[in-house]
Amino acid sequence: MSGGIYGGDEVGAVVFDVGSHSFRVGYAGEEFPKADVSSYAGVRALIDSVDTTVDGPARPKKNEYFIGEVAVTVPRKETEVTTFLKDGLIQDWDLFEGYMDYMYNKVLFAESKYHSALFSEPAWNTKECREKLAELMFEKYDVPAFYVMKNAVLTVFANGRTSGLVLDSGASQTSAIPVHDGHCIMQAVVKAPMGGDVIVDQCFDMLRRYNIDVVPTYKIGSKNEVNENEAPVWTLKKNLPAVTESYDRCMKKRVVEDLAASVLQISDSPIDIEHAEKLPSSPYCFPCGLKKEFHADRVKAPEGLFDLNYLTCRSPEVKQTLLSVAQIASMSAGMCDIDIRPSLYSSVMVTGGNSYLMGFTERLNHDLAHKCPPTIKLRVSSLPTLVERRFSAWIGGSIVGSLGTFQQMWISKSEYGESGRNIVEKKCA
């Protein structure tokens, strides 16, 4: 098979970066992905329907999927909003296939049989998931070549390095993965369910204390902007279908995510309440027209990532099982061989959606400085732009997938035919 089919200049490889918040896809060698699609989709059960898109005998079609930013936000009755992932791993394979069909047909407008596929994966991915993904790509999508690589390794490559400690704080998890010479040190991977979902729950908790009811955009027909502490004046949109609770929750979550991105700030050192009260306020206008100024709470809400005492959205029993972001990073480095710890601490790379929060990198640097040995030089860095931080794993995949030296590493269709799905564990480190 020629290198052109694998990922050369003539026909590019396709890079898929699956995340708990969004699913990125694009061609290797390009600067940024072609699309960034929400990992949440609308799912509606179909009765007595037949799937005519598959080859061979017709089979019953279980669900109708609404994938993409526009499709998922349209209110529909009896439509649940869900994701195909759990803890970063693919669980709902039918929905995942719906995403793959969407990516090839509506985003790339390309036939899968002409493009090799490179996937990112979390460091804790299971053998079963990897093999099932390979089987799906070769059997259904007929790709000429396939490879799966740890997203931490891809992030290190995107930063122009081969070693370092990757601190990835995403939607559902915060993880620390040591990478040495392009390979993950698996026994030192540390993760905890401390991600963007925690920040959202913290914000919901804060709004409840203010007696603010989050009104999602889909409900609003018209509105009048009001001053702070005045009741919002808005009218309900007419002819709304009876939506599901999961859809309503998802739309409210989008409003709160925008609030978090707009007003939250992480203190670059542990919070001094007196100082926090003197910080400048930050205004936010809700979709219903309510305008609110946020003061000390805008630094208290995200403080829970670094100081569990401020984590109000979790019970005391649950908090005892969690780790702060700095604890996750220091524990991971401490589980590595003592000879490579200095190189890890001197190259801590921050990525993931929570790294967008103002002050995140500076606070991690402050807390780690108090945890690492005083003789070690600490350097915490992140890619310069938010876009690069958001797509760091995909960018690393784009670099790897376009390298001529990578061509011999692909799992070819013929190799899969000879060895079966077990070839993934042998060739993909």
C-alpha cells in the first residue's frame, strides 16, 4: 500500500479526538480541526422503523439521532439528550456509530475507505474498547489503516516535546499523565472526577443561593432587560413541545457554562476572603434579561478545584474520596521513578477546558511549588492561545498523522485481516 493512501499529500489521514465535552475531527497536516461537535446528542426511540442505510438485509432501527450544535438544541418531544461516553470511555456504540456517520457524511464529505483513521484515547482506555474501535473502523468503515494513540502523548507532541507531565482538566475528569520519550508511564496515571461538570454544579449552587432560576434560551419568546435585583420580564415561546428533563437540564447547563466562562476567575494563591471581597465585580446578563453583578463568589466557585473546603456541590462523604488538581499532579509525579521527576516537574503542561479559566495555570504553579522538593526546578506552562489548548490533542494527532516516519506504524487493513482485532494491543503502545 502506498504512503499516499496512509496519510501522504495525495489523500490525508483523518484525525479523531474524542472528548467528554466535544468531538473534534479533521485532516492530518492541517492547523486546526475541521469541526468541533458537541459530545451530547438528541436520541429519540423509533418504533417499527427499518434501517435502509446498511448493506445486506434490512434491520430494525432502534433510535433516531440528532447530532451537531444546531440539531441538538432544537426542542423536540420524547427526545433525550445524552452522550456516548462515560468516564471518557465509549459506552454507547450505536450512538458512536451515529457520530462517525455524521463526521464522514456531514463534516468531511468523504468516503472512509480512502482515508486512514487516527484516534486519540484516554490513558485509562480498556483493551476491549480499543479492539472494538479497531473492529468497527475496519469492518464497517473499511479504512485502509488505523491507529490509536494516548491523548497525553499527542498533547506533549503539540507542545513540541517528547516528555513531560500532562495535566488535563476536562469536562468530566482531571488527570495527570507522565510521558517519557513519547510513552505514557501507565502506573503513574492519576485521575479524579474534578472537571468542568464540577464547576457547573458549583455555579448552579451559587445561583440557588441568589434565588436565580436559570431560564434556558429555548423557552424565551421575548424579554426586557432589567436592572440587578429586579425580577426578569420575559414571555414564554409559543407552541413549545413537551421536552424531556435531560434536554432541559442540558440547555440550562449551556447557560451556566457561558456564565462560568464569562465571570469566573481562579485566585493565584489560596483565597483571602477579605481580599476576595475587594475584587472588581463582573456583570452577567442572563438570556431572560436578568442582569447580575458577581463579586467574591466568582473566585469562590472555582476555588473548589484547588481547595476541597470550597466544594459546596459535593457531600462531605464524596469530598473525602476526591483530590484537588495540585494533589493529582504531585501524586502522579511522585509515583514515577525518582530519576525522571525533575524532568516532569520542569515540564508540566496544562490542557483541557478548565485551563481556560483565568488564573488556572498560575494557581497550579503556586500549589505545586509547595508540594515539589525545593531542589527541583518547576515550570508549569500551557499553549499560548485558548484554541491551541482546546485542540492540543487533535493538533498533536495532526502532526503525527502527517509525518512520513509514522507511516510504518499504521495498522494496515491486511495486517488486521491476518491477526484480527488483537493487533491493536501489539502495535499501539
